[in-house]
Amino acid sequence: MILDPVGAGATRLRTDSAKRLIQELSIQVIRGNASEILSLAGERSEIHTKGVDSVHTVDQAAETAMTLAKELRTTLAITGVVDLITDGERSVE
């Protein structure tokens, strides 16, 4: 199953809903922009979004994405100018 947490970080409802889906379902891939991925990692104090648009770059989210992928035992795909895919051990841009 693939999850695209559109707008996670933009509102508490969207962020909490995405986190709940991750907890309750078997998600193999999470695909989102950098801000959405950062919001799933709980870094609220640093997250500023413009609706569903990311204000963070893939590079800014890369380290957090690797940690989150490892923690959730899933693959994360961060979309941006250059996309990043990680399973927590390996990364490909």
C-alpha cells in the first residue's frame, strides 16, 4: 500500500490522519514533498507549509527521511526538483 499524505503539516487534522493511517495500515511506501515528510516525523516547530506546497527542500528532509523510513520499516519517496527515495539504509536521488 502506498500513502501520499497530501497536506500533512498544513493542518493538524491532515497530519494526525496521515499518522493514524501509518499506524493502523501496512504501508510499504510513503510519498510526499519535503514538508509533508518532515511533518510526519513530528518536527512541527520547523514545519511551515503553504497549503499542499513544500517550503522545504529534499536536502533539508533527507536525514529525517532516512530515520523515519528505518523507524517505520517502510520506503519514503520525497518529491522535489531532485527526488529522493530511501529505505533508511540506502538512498537514491
